[in-house]
Amino acid sequence: MNIVRMDSEDESGEVVLEKGSFAWTKGQGPKNKSVLRGISLDVQPGALVGVTGFVGSGKSSLLAAILGDMHCLEGTVRIKGKIGYVPQVACIYNMTVRDNIIFGQEFDPVRYGRVLRACELLNDINTFPAGDLTEVGEKGETLSGGQKQRISLARAAYSRCSIYLLDDPLSALDPNVADKVFKQVLGNSGLLKTKTRILVSNQGNLLKHMDLLILMDKNSLSVYQSLDELLQDERAPKTLSIGMAGQGERGPADN
């Protein structure tokens, strides 16, 4: 086992796993069904990578392995850069909208404004009683599911990371809003366009814009260069065909 995590010396954003096997506890052996097995992945700096697969296939576990939340039983892990993580269930705290986004970092009004616009939060904030200084309550009880996800994404976007791991962060959004936020934050002309972005999703209209696609199945992975190629694999979720129309045209990630 060889793990190299460079959080400050090298901020290039490279993510490399070589023949890695991972488990939630050290007691699990490499052949245990609950571990990721034989995982090899080479994500170059600035790449936009999609991760897809059925429920329980290992998508979230792959992100956990990259984060270091799983034990590496064998193989090599090389991470170059600070990681920003957006979980599937948004974490919202009992504080103001602004504090939920800047999260203890220095307030930069210019950067903050860009993040609000990119995450389509300006209209929402304008409806809040005290704008972005409105208290959101315990676990964001005053917010909708879509607002929670966009604030969670905004928190990550405001942070200055080299690598972003995003676990289905747009699932609660209206399709039109999701397209806008994807384009403005994660797409190849978005706020994080120069960063390494690894996105878990089963939405074909988003995944067709990826530089690289990963299909998870039974805790192992296969790598594809395009959504069209991935769809030839019978293990691919059928929902991925949604959004395939016009795949060869410039879409929301490219405009």
C-alpha cells in the first residue's frame, strides 16, 4: 500500500488510483464483497469526470476512497491538491445563508457574488426576509431541497480547492435550473472550469459533457470516453439515454 496525499505542496489536481482495494474497516479482506476491488483510475488535472451506475454499485464509495474515508488495503493512491466535497444530502447549518457558504473563510464580496450567480441563488436570496443574512434554522428547515443543494454547492465553489468530488449535487433541482447551474459552475466554461471535477450522476443530459466516464458495477469500475460508448454496456442505467439527443452539438457545458 502506498498513499501519497499532497494537500499544499502540489495543487495540480491530479487523482490517481493504481490497483487499489478499499474497505470501510481494516478487518475486511481484499476479496470481501463490501470493498472496492482492483480500482485503477487516472484523472488528469482540470478534467471533468462523470461517475454512474445503479444504486449500490459503489459510486459514493469511490468518492470516499479518494477522500481517504475508506481504508486502502492494497494499491497506490496519489492525490495532488485540496479536495472540496459535496455530499448527496446537503449539509446545512443553523446559521445565516452567507455563513453557510463562506463557512469560516475570509469574506470576498466579488468571489461571493460570482458564486451566488453561478449557483442561481440571487433570486432566492432576494425573497428571504434578511437576504443572505437570513438564519436558515436547524438543518436548513426554512429552505427547499433545491435551495439546500445549491447552498451546499456554493460552499464548495467558494472554497479554493483543486479537486471537487460531487455526489449527485443537482438531483433536487428542476431540470432547467440544473442545466444552468451545471453550465455555470461545473461545465467547461463554468466557475470551476480549471479544476478537477468528479461528478456522480445518472443524468445523461449532464454526463454527455464529460471528458471521461466511469461506470461502477459491483464495486469495480470501467472507463469510457463518451456517453455513447458507455451506453453500449448493458450494465449502464437506462436513464442515461435521456439527454442523448444532440450529443454531437455544443450543449450547456460548452456554450
